[in-house]
Amino acid sequence: MQEQEKLREILNLGEGGEELPSPPEKKTGLGTAALFQGLVCALVLLGLLLARTAGSGWYQAAVQWYRQELAQEIQLPDWGGEPQDSGEEGEAESLRLV
């Protein structure tokens, strides 16, 4: 008798009038961190553009430093093995900025 009641309970579990709670709504807007990051990037870009148009000396010094660092060749360590001809002279000429 008890087994039949338990069986009926099991069969009626999914038929109950209880409704499942709805899933929480996802936020689709920008988060605070993303908004702050975008604002900082925009301010930095605006500052650089203003410094460039104003002909500021520190901007020209930064450009010169960047081009100098860019022109330097990256030297990788020798890991052993057979030496390879890298054609350094030809590559260095092709990497120079105009």
C-alpha cells in the first residue's frame, strides 16, 4: 500500500501547480569598468591630438624616441645549432621609417 502511494507521488511530481521562478534578467548595458576605460582612452587620445596640433616639444621628443626604439633591431639569443644567415643588412634597410 505504501509503495503504491510513493509511486503515485513520484508520478505526480511534475504535474504540480508550482511554477518555476523566471531566470534573472541579464544586464545588456555597459559596466562601470568598461565605461571608465572608454572615457580614459578617449581623454588620452584627445590629449595626444591636442599636443600634436599645438606643436608641443614633448610630443616631438616622444615621437623621436618611439622611432628610435622602433628602428633598433631585436637580437635573439643564440640557442645553439647551425648558424643561419639572417640577411641583417637587407632587413635593417627595409625596416627604416621614411
